[in-house]
Amino acid sequence: MAAGELEFLLVTSRKRRRWIIPKGTVREMPPHASAAREVYEEAGVLGLISQQCAGAYRRRKDDASGEKNLIVAYPLLVDTILPHWPEMALRKRQWVSAPEAVALIDDEGLKNLIATFARTYALADPPI
């Protein structure tokens, strides 16, 4: 990852092996802190996370319920990429540009979130 360049961290989902962003909820933590924990567990990345969300989208659950979850993304200023992490055996990780992320991801909501954040980031100061 080049200093100062915007890149997106993608991980594979555990069931369908699709490219997604790290996500999940730790109920006893604020949303941004929960996001930082999930990035560590799913991708082995540490850094300063913004309390301001980068965007949100709704995604249909992978089960038969048909329910939709609200996924809220938070930008992270990375300072450490660990060689080993808790879910290393379950997931792959990959750093990509916004256009590469949009090409790799199947979920339209996540594609839109990434494209919108990349455009906003290009016009403003970093959110962290």
C-alpha cells in the first residue's frame, strides 16, 4: 500500500468465498470500535478508525429469512498489517483500488458505497 493513496481492504466471505469488506457486530462496543475489532479478526489489520461512518448499505442475509442487514462502513488509517490473524485460515485478504474493488465485488450496495466514498475522498481531506 502506498502512503497517502486510498485503498480498500477486501476479505473473502467464509461461506461463499465472495469478496466483501470486513464486517460484524460486537454488541457491547460502539459501532466504530466493533468495526476495528472485526478488521483485526477477519484481516489482521490495525490502525486508527474514524468515528464517522464512510457510508452504509442494506444487504440481504445469506440465510432463508430474506431479512436485510444494515452494513455501516468506517474508514481506517492503517498502521499495522499483521502476518497472522485470528481468521487467517478462513479468509483471504487483498488491498485494491476503488475501481478494482468495484470489479471484484458482487454486491451492488457495497460497490456503490466504495465508489461514492472514493469520489468523496478525492474531493476532501481524509476523514481521519
